[in-house]
Amino acid sequence: MTLLFLALPFVGALVLFLLGKKARFAQVFNLVLQLAWLALMFFVHGQSREIAGNGGFPLVYSWKWLPQLKSSLSLGIDGLNLPLLWLTVILSLCLGLYAYGKDKLDGSYLGLFSVLNGATVGSLLAADALAFYIFWEFMLIPMYFLIGKWGSKNRVYAALKFFAMTMGGSLLMLLAIVALAFRPDVSDLGWHSLTQLALPWDGQWNSWQGLLFVGFFAAFAVKIPVWPLHTWLPDAHTEAPTGGSVILAGVLLKLGVYGLLRWCLPIVPQASMAAAPLMFALGVAGILLGSFAAWQQTDIKRLIAYSSVAHLGFMVLGVFSGNVEAMQGAVFQNIAHGLSTGAMFLIFGMIYDRTHSRELDAYGGFAKDHAWIATLFLVAVFASVGMPGLPGFVGEFLVLVGTFAVAPWTAVLASLGVLLGAVYMLTLVRKMMFGPTSSLVASHPVRLGWNEWAAILPLIALMLYLGFGAQTLLGLSETDLRELAVKLR
């Protein structure tokens, strides 16, 4: 069943590419495809019920495909990847609903999204380092074309920058994986084998652990992105179509945090902890500088993009703290940020479809005649700034508490990002939603279709649910993270 779940998006993409310019047929087929994928996700969840949360990375499928490189197509499910699988499926269905009725979003567009979905879940399920790398790199291809063809004015520049920076980091990870494949003490490139290696660490960065850490970290740091490797993100978000921004913020950035917890820290634990002080500095820099940059933006999409740089800085702190609570907070914030930022990009994308302006100063008084849309946008904003009762609060609170136990001053400085987040997000809300009605808003009424409401409401409902039922998610990864924390000591 898990293999079918992985294969379905690729098979569906072939049909969507064949439908091509027949946009309405492609959109209907895509909705059916997404609903079938959602149904399969329930089966995958049921299959994982007995193994997720029990520690390790239990395999559900394995096939030897490259014995010369000690590699196999191995798939596993546990408490770390299960929430991200759900997030991918739900956001994909929401984007399928959003795309319905939009003639320019034809079979080629939807087919690229389906390929991207397949590569994403392949990266999450992969329990073999080389298989993980292949799916990881494959994600770049559809995202490059989605930005480069369906994006805004500077889309080609943004697409090239995204592709060059992310591929550059990933090549270092490939070198690390190939180096591991030729070590005599490595029987295979499976996660279980690599995490049991007794790699030497003498505090020198030219040792095996040091070099492997640099290789793995480079790929994940660019994807997160860690400051100062973040420069591709604002451009990609700003120029990408709405669906591209949603899936980039909601899922693809989250794979960088997932990669650190899945591959980097378990394989090279001593080097990872030795790098923690530097990671704390980079994390705090991302939080504070990302917040100040967001505060200065007049482009709404660019403002939300810089807010992602700031929020992802919290996740870097949580991951490298080595503290269970902080790592749980990073995992939880990974999902919470995907929902809140994905919802903000989606709702603003629907507004932009009518107004064709991203300039904050062009808006004003939007809430007066669009109270329900404004209310849903406010829920997403409050989730982003960490309002109690919404998931952003749970994630950031756990990260700060866990980090404080390890590095108090780091947590104190990072907490300033919570305050700054409220400042720039509430500034966005005040200028966009309240005050006198601008000529742009008055001349472009926003009337959402049934499919657009159906795309937004599940994300809002999940934010409210996780805000009050956090243990549902926290309990999934607790055992895995406790085992990892023991290894990091």
C-alpha cells in the first residue's frame, strides 16, 4: 500500500500531462487523483499505527536496486515523517480545489505539481540515503518549471536562483553519501546501518564526522533556509504562482528540518553538537534579521516570505539544542508553520487573483466588505505570531523552553523574534484590513467560489484543532526524539 501511495502521483502526472491544455478535464481528474491519494493516506496511517511512535525507522518496503552502491529502494514510516505526509496530502488537495476553474492552470501545471508531490513523499519515506538524495533532487525539477513558467515578472531569475543554490548544497550531500558507500565498514546505505556507524570524532573538522556533517548540513541548510543562505527564498516566494508559494512554504522548507533530524544528527551526532553554538548564532540571526526584513517590506508576499526565514530560525534552535522538548517544538512548529504560512499565501493568492497587486500600501479597509475572508486571514496571522490556542504558540514555546535549558541567552535573544513577529504581522493586518477603503479594494470586490472556501477551511480547522489538541502530534515523535537525544549526549 505504501508503494502505491508513492507511485500514484507519478502515474497521475502522466495522465495530467496528456490532458495538457484541456484545463477543465485536467482539473477534475486532479481532484479525483487528490481524493484517491487522501484515501490511500488513511491506509498508510493505519499501516503505521503500530510502528509510528515506537522508535527506530521501521521499514514497510525494500527492494535492492543498486547493489554496487549498497543502495536499495527502502521505505519507512515513523513519528517523524507521518505528520509531514499528512501535511503534503492535505495541502495538495487544497491546492487542487484552488486550481479548479482557473483556465491557465492546465494539465501541464497540475502534472508538475503531481510530480512534485511524488518526489516529496519519496524523500519523506526514503530509508536509504541514496534513494533519499534522488527524490530530494527530483523535487527541484518541477518546482523550477512551476516558478519559471507560471510565476510573475522576474520568474526566470527567481527560478534559476532557487535551482542553483539548492542544487549546489545538495551536491555536497551526494559527495558525503558516495563517500559512505565506499567505506568498508558500511554494509548498506540504509538509515539503520548508517546510524549505527562508530565514526571517529576527535574535534577536528577534517575528520570523517566533520566532513560528513558539512556535506549533509549544506543541503538541509539551503533548503530550510538557514541565514545567510536564505537569499533565494524571498525571490522564489515573490515570483512563484500561488500554488508554488503554498507548497514551498508548507512542505518543501520543512524537508530541510526533517533532513537534519532524520539524517544529519543521527549519523554524525558529535559533530552536530560541536556545531551547535554556531547553529544557535545563525538561528538567532535568522530570527532577528528575518523579522526586521519582514517589517520593512511593502510587498505582501515578500513580507510573508521573510517571516518564514524568522520562524525557521526557531526550528534551527530546537533541532541543535539536543533537548527533547526543544526538538519536539521544532517538529511541531514545522507543521504549524506549514499550515499558517500556507494559509496566508493561499488566501492572499485568492485576493491577488482579483486585484493583481502585491503592494501593501495599495490596500486598506479590506475587512469592511470581506469580513469572513479577513477573519480567516486573521486566524492564520495569529497562528503565525504564536497566539495561545493556536499551534504556533505550542511550537515556539517548546523551542524556547527547551533551548533555555541548554543556552539561556540564546533563548532570550530568540524570544525577541516573537515580539517582532507580532509587530510586522499586525502592521500587515492593520494596513491591509482596516482603515479607509482604498480605491483598489473598492474597485475589485473579492467573491470566493465554493472551491476556494473548501480549500481554505480545512487549514483553518487543523490550526484550531492542533492549538487545543497538541498532544495528538507531539506524541507521535516523542519516542524517536528521546532516542535521538540520548545519542546526542
